Amino acid sequence: MIRLANVSHDYGDRSLLTGVDLTIAPGAFNFLTGPSGAGKSTLLKLCYGDLTQRSGEIELFGQDLRSLSRDALADTRRRIGVIHQDCEFLDHLTLRDNVALPFVATGRAVPDDDLHELLAWVGLDHKADALPPTLSGGERQRAALARAVIMSPEVVLADEPTGNVDWEMSQRLLSLLIELNRMGTAVMIATHDLHLIRTAKSQVTTRTLRIANQTLQAAGSEL
Ligand SMILES: Nc1ncnc2c1ncn2[C@@H]1O[C@H](COP(=O)(O)OP(=O)(O)OP(=O)(O)O)[C@@H](O)[C@H]1O
């Protein structure tokens, strides 16, 4: 569904990613790791068309990223749920309205029952009317997950989804992502947290990739 072939990228001054080959297959569960600044967020952005590669090929659902018009790219991105590292929300809108935003942006209203069910799934139905600044870190991360999946994407890309939460909350988030994966959604999680990767491996078949020396490699047996 997402395929990168011999992809390289940089931000102008120095090469960041070189010769990256990656396939995110339907239903797969992938981890992406590597040192801070290695390019994990950059690679995720390439995977959802937020950045265009310097060289190589990127296919999103069989279509060449470079050939997509703005509208076609927007349609394609609805098939990819993204949990951003910073979990930003519109502070003047309630949690419910923030989570519904991707849906509302398509010009449709979210059925109330569906929204309620989704908020209950992430354990935030009682916070539906809260404003984002009043939420805890873990609540924000779960709200970001709800927002990422509201369009029923075929793949979820999560950038450090457990970055600012305690171990118990990171387990809860991981459980939600595993549950989603068991229902058929492909998942790719960028994380520094090797403990999280090990915990996931005991519950689901995963593949761990690491960015090192600008290249993407299969992570070794130490995980
Ligand atoms: N828009 C940008 N313009 C210029 N440089 C950038 C830009 N975005 C990222 N970088 C640089 O590219 C490198 C990789 O950044 P990226 O965020 O992809 O790394 P990362 O592996 O996700 O890091 P972390 O684990 O700290 O989140 C960093 O040196 C960063 O400063």
C-alpha cells in the first residue's frame, strides 16, 4: 500500500536518507527506530506525502506520489491515519470537534453514535466537551489516535505516540494500536522506546526497522 524504492531525501545542507527501500503491506505491524535526528519523522512524512522525495520512487496505494494532483493527494491521505509527534489540536474546539475534524473537512457530518463509540474506545467519552489545553499528555495522545482513525484508514503512521506518557499509558496506547492492527489496519510506529517494541513483539508479529547511517535497515536480534 505504501512503497518506497531507492528513496533519498535531504533538507538542503546534508544528506539525511539514502537509498531507502520500504514496503508497508496491508495488515503489517512495523516499528521504526533510530537515534534522535536520524530521520524517522522525515521518513513518515515521505510515507504520507507530506514531503516529496529528492530522488527515488514513492507509491501510495499504487500511485506515484509525484504524479498525484493536490486533490488526488488529499484523497489518498484520507486512507492514511497520522498521529503527529506534537499532537496539536485547535484549542478553541472541544475534544469531540477536534477528533471529528478530518471527517468534517470532507464536507460530511460524523454520525454521533460513531463519534461516541470512537471516544469510548480510547477511553475519552467523558472528556468529549473538554478543551485541549485541559487534557493530560496521555489524554492528548489518545485523542490524537482517535482523530487519526476516524476516517477508517488502511494504515496508521504514528510518530512517537507514547513519547510523553508514563509506562502504563504507553501500554494502553500500544494495546489500542494492536487492537486496530488485529482488525486489519497496517501500523507503523516511530519510537525510541525499545521496551515498547519488545512488549509489542510478545503480542503481535512485528517487523522493526532502524535508520542508521542514513539508510534503513532491519533491526538486529537485540530487540
Ligand atoms: N523542515 C526541516 N528543515 C530543515 N531540517 C529539518 C527539517 N525537518 C527536520 N530537519 C532535520 O532533519 C533531521 C532529521 O529530523 P527528523 O525529525 O526526521 O528526525 P527523527 O529521527 O524523527 O528525530 P527525533 O527522534 O528527535 O524526533 C534533523 O537533523 C532535523 O533537524
